[in-house]
Amino acid sequence: MSDQSYPSIITDLPAARVPFPGVRGWLASTDTHQVAFLDLEPLGEVPEHTHAEQWGIVVSGEMELTIDGQTRRLRAGDS
């Protein structure tokens, strides 16, 4: 993984504890909100899991994301 995906203003944030191999992240948190910047290795895979309400945007590359049984291919700029 390269640190070139994000500038130091992000990579200097506290590291996220991500339990999936090939995934790392950084967190900006308050008492009521959290913003996570995640970096996934190419061909990485995250097992099925759940979250509370969540929104995201693909910064670079592409990924397949399955929500409620529907799989979509997302590319840079997609949310």
C-alpha cells in the first residue's frame, strides 16, 4: 500500500483499527460524528458486515459494493 493515496493531513490522523487484512484507515472523530478515510489493497476483499448509516465516495480505482443484495461496480467519483 502506498501513502500517496491521501495527503499527510489525513495520514497524520489516528489510525483506524480495521480488522480486515489489506485495509487500513485514518479517523477524524467528534462526540457525535466520525469520518473514516480507508485504503484497500487491489483485489482486497472485506467480508460481509453491517454498519449504521454510512456514506462514501471512491477517490481512486474501482470496487464492487453489495448493499441489500445488490452489487454495483463503483469507480472514482462514485458515491
